[in-house]
Amino acid sequence: MTAVFPRLLRALDRFHATHPWDHNAHYHRWILRRLPGRFTGALDVGSGSGDLARLLATRAEVVHGIDADPAIVERARERTAPGAPVSFSVGDALEDVPSERYDVITCVATIHHMPLADALTRFREHLAPGGTLIVVGLYRPRSRSDYLIDAVAIPSNIAMAWIKNKGRGAPRPVAMTAPTRPATAAFPEIVREARLVLPGARLRRRLFWRYTLVWNQGPSPTE
């Protein structure tokens, strides 16, 4: 199976070249279902074209998105309505995050661009007491079970691409135009490293070559 699977992925890549759909946006509503009905501030790391940041703004008083790619940040600003409680900045998520603490921090398909432990430590430092961190990340399949889970996702992936494109080819969504790179860490490595930084973090492999991490910051000692 491990020998056949890379060939299947290459064929799938060719299919997606003409039937693209945003795998990351698939999880945006999933993220929202794990957040409070209202909260004060949110930070979206690797905000891209701003789709998730604007969705968070339906519940948050203020949302800030940060991304390292100036071109995609400009697109995010262009696509955000004037007066919306959303701002975007260009910067390094480990160095340039505003100093305040946030009730919600999200990071979708971005953390594999950074040292995992350093990124999670930084997010923990910026999370307010009682706050929620949600990561949707990519992992590199290595084990037989990884390949089996990913193989199961292929029919669903093709069906979603066909439905979203109504059977025809379509332009790539704006959110998919930013630079990307493949993940290098296997899921068990991610779990071990994440739980050293965030004890009690809940991690699960998901469809479409993703995993999720959910962690809730405990209240401050004075509360």
C-alpha cells in the first residue's frame, strides 16, 4: 500500500489542478462549533485571504489576522468590508504577534511552517485565561495506518471536489493562492511534542490529510 499510495496522490493532485477546492475552509465551521457564542478578541495565525478571520468576527468584538505573505494580506484587506472588526498585518507569527492576550487563537494549515514547540509555546503565552487554541495542521503519512486513513479519504475528497465544482473545472479559490510547502512531521511526533507544551491537548487525525488540536487555557491562579 505504501508504494501505491504516492502514485494515487499524484493522480489526485492532477485531478485537483482542474477541480480545486479549499480543504482548509472545510474545517472553518468545525472550528466555530468549538468556540463560545461570544468572545472579546481572536487571533488567526496564517490568516491567508481572511476567510476564517471574517467568520470569527461574527462572534468576536475584535479579530486580528497575521500572515507572512504580503500579497495575500493585501487580498484579505481588499475582501474585508469597511468597518468590520477585523485587521490584518504582515509578520512572523513567532515574532510579530501583538502583545495582548486573546480569548481565541486559531491556526489553520500554517504551523508546519514553524518549529512546532516554539509556535505552541508562543500561542500559549498569548492565550487569555480560559481561552481556546485550535490548530488544524498537516502531517506526513508514514505508518500503514496513516496510509489507510488517507486512502479512505480519497473517495470523499473526489466527491467534494466534484460537488464544489459542479462537475466542471474552476479557478483556484483565492485562499489557495498563497505559498505552501508539505508537512515533514508524522502524527505521533506531533502528538508527543504538542502534549509536552500543552498538557491535556486533544489531537485527532482527520479526513483530507489534516489533524486537529484543541487546547483550553486554564483560569489564572487568582481566579
